[in-house]
Amino acid sequence: MDSLDVVPPRLVLADAHTAQDVLTFLGRSRAISDDGVRLQAANGVLALTAAALAPQGLFDRTPTVLAMRIVHADPELECDLVVDDLSETDDPRMLQLPDSSRSPAWAGVAPPPGGWQSGGALQAGAVVERSQWGMSAVARGAGTQSGEEIVRSVRASVWGEPDEGLLGLPRGVAFAAQAFGFLSGDERVPVTVSGRWTRLAFRRGHVLSRGPAAFGLTDVRATGATGPETGSGPRI
């Protein structure tokens, strides 16, 4: 992505509630990394994408795990850029964009627009349980006096590991679903596959993981509690 892309001065959303929804997604992304949020708008739809996990170098084996949410926007809004920040304006439907965009490596590795095939399903409770297990494992592995590189290494190891409780997907998909507030009750989460990408379609958003394709997946029974939030999921 070219960092010199023309940046529209404002995002015009469907209403004030949607604008706050966008700011919430941005805030959750900032709590995870400083790699920004990709904004793709066309035909009255705005897709928000952020990296929950992404490799930081050539030999980093951390998987790419993205969180995506889609909201309604002004039909005339068209953009494709990555930003660090958005701010409120005097119009509650509009958000001010920064003066320039970014070009993180993960934004150049996009999931395909089509070709998705059914790959089974998960229960949200199973996702919650694996997320909680992973957070405990990261806390135990990192300790209280570990340096930044050690913490990053522990996180990559825990969240990047394939998990049989998640149909063999990296445990980071559970981390992404929890961190971005996509878990809401004991829903059945469809899993689809296209090439090297796998998608978990929660009601509040999608989690996408890039890795080896896996077909013939089966349902997994819920094993944990669920978490709160409101909102609707995207369609991609």
C-alpha cells in the first residue's frame, strides 16, 4: 500500500452510533499493537481491519491473524488506507482522519474476496476457553520482569501454536475474538476456508487466519463461559 495515497479529510458514517463503533474498534486495536487500522470503503460499506497477530520480521513465525468488522457508511465514501488515529468532529456522524496514512506489512497480505468453502464450525464457548488458557500461559511464561523481546517471543509461541480445540487453527484466533469484543453468548461460529485463509464468522465481527488450508473440519463442543458486548458482525 502506498503511504502517499490521497486521504479523504473525514469518514462519513451512517449515524452517530456507527461512528462510536468505529472508534471502539480503533481503541481495541491500539491496545494490541501500534500497526493501525485499515479502512476500506465503497458502496455504502466501511470495512475495518486490524492485525491481532502479525510477523515482525523475515524469520518471525508468528501467524497473521486479522480482526475485521464492517459497518454502514455514506454511499459516496471511498477509501483504502491504514491510519493510526481518528478523532471526533462537530458532526457526530463524521470522524476526522489524520494527515497521512501508513503501510504496515500485514496490510499487504489481504484475504481473498471470494471462493470461501465451508470448513465446519466452533462453539463460542470453546473459543472463550482457549483464549483464557492462552492469556494465563502468556502471563506464566512472561513473568513480571521479562523484557519486551521475551514477552513478544512468549506471546508468539502461545498464540501461534495450532490448537486442536480450535480445529487446528492457531490459538491467536481466540485471542483476536476476545480482544476485539467479538464474543457474545454461546453462538455457533461458522468456519470457512479459501486458499491459505480461514475465517471465523462471529455475529460481531470476523477473525481471519493465514496459514495452511484445512478442510473437513468438524464441530467442537463449548467448554467455557462467554463475554459481553453489543453489535453486529460483518459480511465479506
